[in-house]
Amino acid sequence: MLRARSMRLLIVVTLLGPAVTGLACRGRNGAPAAAAKSEPQIIWRPVGSWSGHGDRQTESFHGETGALRVTWEARAESEDRVPETFRLTAHSAISGRVLAEVVDRQGAGSGVGYVSTEPHTFYISVESTGLSWTFSVDEGIAGEVVSDSRR
């Protein structure tokens, strides 16, 4: 008896399943629902920020993707006619080798630089004379933003 009831339930689900699925995939007016659209996008996760003057080396940090965005600003410390230089360099924290020169500037300024390499443990080296500086590092993570086109 239990076996016969289970068999009937299996037959009903098998026959009605596609019909229920078809109804669920239709919009309010009965037309097929539009598929969700996706757009590739980079999401930036903050890693750290630093400020100071003169030369410095940051602590090491791990980059899961190898894609870094460095937002920086360098301001004159005084009115003296000291040659102003500002250089940021991304290094491997394992070997110390230079992975990318992010900024190499004479005088005050601001901007955004990028590093694109394999996943790594990094540190940033700062070389600066006559300038106060700030910079922040964000890591790029690839993703997709999915929008529901039925809205």
C-alpha cells in the first residue's frame, strides 16, 4: 500500500514538474521572464593607508588577486626651494624585488596608480624629500553585479 502511494506521488510529480517550472519562469503577464543581466565589475577592498614625510617602508600585506589601486597625495612641507621628490614602489615582501613603480614625481601633486601582478605578499617603499604625503591601497576583486531586469 505504501509502495503504491509512493509510486502515484512520483508519477504526479514527474508529470506536473515541468508545468510548474514553466509557470514559475514566466512574468506577471504570462510571457517568459527575462534572464537576469550581469555586468563584470571590480570591487575595491581597502588594504591600508599611510601618511608621513621622508622615506618609509610599509608593513607587508597579502594581495589575493595581485591587483592594487594606490590613491596618493604629496604636499609641499615648506616654502624653501628644496627639490621635492615623491616615489612609491611596490615590492615583493618575500624577495624584496621591485614589482611595480607606482609613482615617480617631482613636486606636489595627487593621483591614482595601479599595480597588476600575480597574487603576492607586498610592501610599499616611499622615497620622499620636501613633501608630506598620504596614500591608501585597495585590492581589486573581480565580480559581477547581477541586476534583475524584471524590475
